[in-house]
Amino acid sequence: MAQDYDDAHAWLKAIELTECIHKLTQSFFEHEVHGLTSQMRRASVSVLSYLAEGRGRLTSCEIHKLLRLAQDSTYELQNHLLVAKRLGLGCKEAFEEAEALGNEIITQLGSLIQTVSGGVSSRELAVKS
């Protein structure tokens, strides 16, 4: 990928986030296992998967697409965290940790996306892919 340290750092943060989400969702009600628990865990693993897949890609367009998908999965997870928090599931500290990690990952991915795209617009990248 364009900046090995940055994408490796984002991947390591995504590992932390996945661990945090698994610990957080362990405290959810059993009937949530097939609801928010599953959605949150899958979204967190998707972030990792897209970043890992992006490391094996050769073109900027492919890398850009996978970074965007990783960022989208992080936004999806942030949404699930909001819903779970509003429903009173989990503890405040775990939510704060997960939200902070998610925000950090979103910022890192935004920087990587800018670096990979090199000023090329999203529309131009979509046409090239």
C-alpha cells in the first residue's frame, strides 16, 4: 500500500477496535446475539478484512476502493454503537473506548485515501475501477 506504516497503524487500531467490540458485546443481552452483537462484530472484522485485502492490491484504484469500504464499515460500526448505547447496552467506558478508536481509524483512513488518490476525485476513481 502507499504508506506501509500508516496502513499498518490503521490495521493495528482496527485489531484493537475488534477486540473492544467483542468485549463490549459480551455484556449484551443473549437475545441480541443475532441482532446488534452480530452486526457490530461483523462490521469490526470487515474493517480489518478490507485493510488486509488492500495490502495485496497493486493499483491505486483498487486500494482506494478497499480503503473506502473499510472507512464505510467503521461508520457503520459507529452507528451500531450509537444504537446500542441508546438502548442502554454495555458500559459507558467501553463505548467511549470503541468510539474513540473508531474516530481515530476514520481519520487515518481519510488520510490514506487522500494519499492513495493523489488528488484524483472519487468520481474519476470510480470510472477507472
